[in-house]
Amino acid sequence: MTGTGPRTPLRVGLVGYGLAGSVFHAPLIAATEGLALDTIVTSNPERREQARAEFPDVRFAATPDEVWERAGELDLIVIASPNKTHVPIATAALKAGLPVVVDKPIAGTAAEARELAALAEERGLLLSVFQNRRWDNDFRTVQKLIADGELGDVLRFESRFERWRPQLKGGWRESGDPQEIGGLLYDLGSHVVDQALTLFGPVVRVYAEADVRRPGAETDDDTFIALTHANGVRSHLHVSAMTAQLGPRFRVLGSTAGYVKYGLDPQETALRDGTRPDSDPSWGTEPESLWGRVGAGESPLTGGGRPVETVPGDYPAYYAAIATALREGTAPPVTAHEAAAALEVLEAARRSAREGNTVEVSA
């Protein structure tokens, strides 16, 4: 692999410049010391124009095959294309000798994710999955509260990623074609399940309800997942586009106290608005009015409990860790095996919702 000197940026090729590529990956790659956004793969003239306006020195390719022909000029491939393309493009990139980052979900099944992991290990190449929500401000705060023993033993973890979008937006994410891997279970569900597994470990039992609420919708847009972890913690996860009144983002109930937090991490909105982490010293922070509260036997809505400063969100940490892993051979921040474990839970949830029963999972 070329370009691995301590002062030479690692050159990144980005496949796809839709929402994921333009809002998340390209800005975060460009803001990471030691990485350089070299090539964007898109044949869309408007997206090329958009990318060129922000990254004047970037090169373009119309197809991934053009990139494989000059694989020696790159040090990393990031795949931010539609879900159904993740496995074939990641496979081709690894066979071309390139380390790979794949947006979530890495694949449609846990078996496919493990096959990709085996290929990467066989080739001695990095393979990681972009799970930016591990670096959300509220999630990082929950991690700190648990680590510091502020809640005692956690008994129940409630996580909501809810929106009010009664009108369909269209596109592959809302397609009912199974090959598209659309629907909220695999979209937002990938985030909330990954967070639950990161906090509380393996799952032994899954129950889910997946509904299609909006007129004309083809796939789930209002889904609930209940997990029983091997350590006894229960996670209740909600993902919905049909929530007219939003609930708390997190409610974590422990043996001595609970934590309640409303509102979403500000980083996605900042990226959409064009703010960049390398030019904003207050990146990832939020005002005190949005801090969550810790207490016992009181309602946070009436001022019960004490406010807890939210740990700043840190999406840039993901690509900083990728750069370190490439240079030093350390483990990536999110592994393909972790992604496979989450997919196993999502597959069980889909089965549970379809059959109306609880599904056992091997921890």
C-alpha cells in the first residue's frame, strides 16, 4: 500500500455521493488529519458539481471499476452507495487489495458480513463499518454515566430514534424490494441495535413489531424491538417515521438512578448545514437547556433530578481511528464481526415481526 509515510496523507476513494457520501463521509474524511479525499465515484453531473464546489482538488470516477484499475494510487475505499451494492463493491475492493470502510448496514445478512470479514482477514486488509452514532453526544454521556456507576446496575435501556414524516420521500430506502434492504429496521434500527450491543453485550432473545403506517409505503416505517441481553439487561428500541409526539431519545433505568435525555445529537444537522468539525471549536456541544437529567423517583419534565452536562459528540473520532488503524495496524473502531452480530439481531427481529413470536439468539 502506498502513501503510508508519517507525513503523507492516506488517499481515500469515496464510492457514492448521495446523502451518506456528501453529508457524512466526505466532510469527515476531509477534516481528518492524515487522510485526503482523493476520488469520488459518481456519474451524476449535479453531484459532481456539488462535490467539486467543496473539494476543488478531488478526482472523479464514473464506476468503481475505474478505481480498481488504479488501486495502487489509493489507500482506502469508503462505500456510501445504496445498501444493495455494499457487499459486491466491498468484495471487489478487497480483492483489489484495498482496505474498506462500509456505511451501515454492511450487508443484508450476518452470513454475508462474516464472509466479507473472512475475505478481509485472508487478504490482511482493514474492514470497518461506519457506525457514527457511537459518537453521538447523548450516547457518549450514557456510556460515561454507566462507567462511573451513576445509575447502579442498569435494568432497562430505552432508545428512541423517532421522526414525524407522514409523507413519503421515495427512493430505495422506502422500497419494498427485499434486494434494496430498505425500511427503518435496517436503517435506523442498525444504529439503535449497535448502540445496545455496544453498551450491554450479546443478546439471547428478540421480539419485534414492524408496521407499515403511511399510505403508499412499501416497507416498515414504525418499528419496535425488544432485546434481552445475556447479562439480563432489557433494551426497548423504537424507530419510527410516524411519531407525532417525540419521546425521550434515551431513558436508562438503573438500580439506584435513571437518566432521561431528549433531543438528537447536533452533528448531523451541523453537517447538513455546511458546518465542518475542523473549523468549529464548539463542535458536538449543546446548550445546557438540552442536557439530560439523572435522578430517582422524580420526573425530569417537572425539574426532578439533576442536570448532567452532555459529553460532546465526536464523529471525527471515527475516521481518526481509521487513520490510526491503517498506519499502525490496530483494530478498527467498528469491526465487521460487530456488524454481523447486529445483523443477526436485525434478522431475528424481522423474523419475530413476521411470525409474531419471540426469537432465541445464540449469545
